Amino acid sequence: MAAPSAFPTPLVMRLLAASVSVSYKAGNIIRDILKTGDLGIIEKGKNDLQTEADRAAQRCIVATLHKQFPKVAIFGEESLDPTEKIPDDYIVKDLDPGVLSHPCPEGYKDVTDDQVVIWVDPLDGTAEFTQGLLDHVTVLIGVAVNGEARGGVIYQPYYNYEAGPDADLGRCIWGLVGLGSFGFIPGTPPADKNLITTTRSHSDWIITEAVNSCEPTDIIRVGGAGHKVLLLLEGKVHAYVFASKGCKKWDTCAPEAVLHAIGGRLTDILGNPILYHANVQRQNAGGVLATLQKHQWYVDKIPQEIKDNFVSDKPSEEMLEKKRLLASMKFQSGDAGSSVDPPEFSQGDYSKASKCSDKTKL
Ligand code: AMP
Ligand code: MG
Ligand code: MG
């Protein structure tokens, strides 16, 4: 038997490795449920569906991560009965060796359970899933450290589904800020165009106005926050513009981390960071704006009259305290700080941010 390593694998790397492994299982569960032909659709609210695939994938992901990391806070999109029996084979025990083969970036080595929050969207793009637009569907597992999106898994269960019945389905994209993103071929969008992606199934006039103000040459309306960020990663669009409060933390945490890890940005439409600490409001009440390049250009293009309808996230007291501490340390030592610094709060009136929802879901 090999001797135990003197340096145990840091929490963030184990969390990501477990998240990658369980995302494959969640993808299998989603595909199996679709094959039964009975999606068990429930209407959670206006234009907001849930299927048995959403429910089962969340049970699998949350139960697995909770079993392996019992002290870490995990928030899943779906409200489920916590007493429900989880099938034994839903608990994935593996840690993905591909993730573990990477060195842990310095800034994460000492991260502890209480600094981490996991945001789970077991099936992003449910409306499109029920309509057979299968490549719009993703499984999203985001790892937030000190309230910032740092690690993410985007599993696309129907990648390749149009290639015919014998094609291998599914792919897993993951990333960690400071390490990079893996599982896709990065691309650059055409320089002579301005391709903007936005919602397909939740549109309204303000969303359309915001997109139009960014001077698109083409508008690509597709489902899912995960899928839209995949379009950015692969260079198929220049920006994802969503002037709506409809997206939640589980929609953006994983995509933001994966995008950020290759140098892109995902913020609210005011250009402020979206925050992911445990008691933040679940809604992205500032909307969503994601780009690989020229982020500020898009922020500036969105008219103030539109921005006035949106509210940025409010940092937690701990985040503000950490920031004050860091600022005083920098002042004393000229230190550039680590890769898990709390975010900059550049603008916006945080006092207007709505109270966070007390509907904690597990
Ligand atoms: P979309 O781009 O419309 O596919 O939305 C991305 C994610 O945000 C999906 O998980 C949607 O369910 C969610 N979402 C966006 N707008 C709304 C809304 N008005 N009501 C409920 N969920 C929404
Ligand atoms: Mg979603
Ligand atoms: Mg969902």
C-alpha cells in the first residue's frame, strides 16, 4: 500500500474533483429519465419548469457532495423533500483523477470548509430540455470561495447529440481561477461582427432594449446560462447580455468561474461582481453580463435608464472586513495579494440590495 502523502490534497481540488465525477453521473441520470419518455413536469412558477431529471440530478449531486464534504454549505436550485431516500448508486465516491493531476494554485491551499459555498443547478435550460433543444442543457456546479466564483463544472449531457445514434454523448468542462479551464477548444469570435447571445424563453422588452443598445450584428437566442457561457468560451459569441433578475446564483457561479479562469468576465449589468456567500440574495438582481473581452465597453453601452432598474449584490460583513484587513496589509507591505482576494466593489448603491431569501434549499 502506498504511504499516505505528507501533503493532503487541498479542499478546493477535492471539491472540484468530486464535482467533475458526480457531473458525469448526473448526466447519465438526465439521459436515462429522458429515455423513459415521462418527464414528470411541474410548474414551479410563471415560465419556470421542473422535471424529474432536475429533481433526480440534484438529489445525486447534493447527496454526493454532502456525503464527502459534510461541513460545506451546498445550495441547490430545487426545493426537495430532505427525508426522501436517495438510491445508493446516486452517491458517487470517485474523485476525478484529471482534476487531481493538476497542482493546487497557491492561493487555495489553506481554504477551509467555512470559506466555501457550492451552488448547484442540476439542469440548466429546463424549458429547452422539455422542447427537445437538448444541447442547451447543462449541469452546473459552482465552487465559491470567500463569496467569489472560483471553481466551476459545466457538464453538457447532450453534446454531440446531432451526430447520430452511435455518437458518444456528453462532455465535461471545468475550471479554476488561477489554474485555467479544461475540456473544450477555446475560440475567438469574428472580429468584423458583434454577436450577442441572450435568453430564448424569458425575454421581455427591457432585455431586448439592453441587447440592442450593445449594437449587435446578430442576436443568438438560446437557452441556459451554462450554454450561453459555452458559446463565449468557444468564441461563438462576443457577449452574453441579460438585463433581467431571472437568473440565480446557481445559474452563474460555475459559468463565471470557468469563464474567469480563461480571462473572461461575468458581472451584473452595472459591471459589479456577482457575489456567492451563503447569505447573499439568490436572485441575480443586477442582471448578467458576460464577455471574453471589452467588458467595460458593453457595460458602458447599456443605458443608465436600464441600469436604474437593477441592484448589485451586497457584500457580507466578513467580505468587507477581509477587504479592510487586506487593504491595511497591502498598505503596510506593498503585497499584491493572493488569487482569492475578495472582489473589488467599484460602484453601485449596495444599500438598495434586497434582503436575501430565507428559502435555503438543500
Ligand atoms: P435563459 O437564458 O432564459 O435560459 O435563463 C437562464 C437561467 O435563468 C435558466 O435557469 C432559467 O430558468 C433562469 N431564468 C431566467 N429568467 C427567468 C425567469 N424570468 N423566471 C425563472 N427563471 C429564469
Ligand atoms: Mg438554470
Ligand atoms: Mg435548473
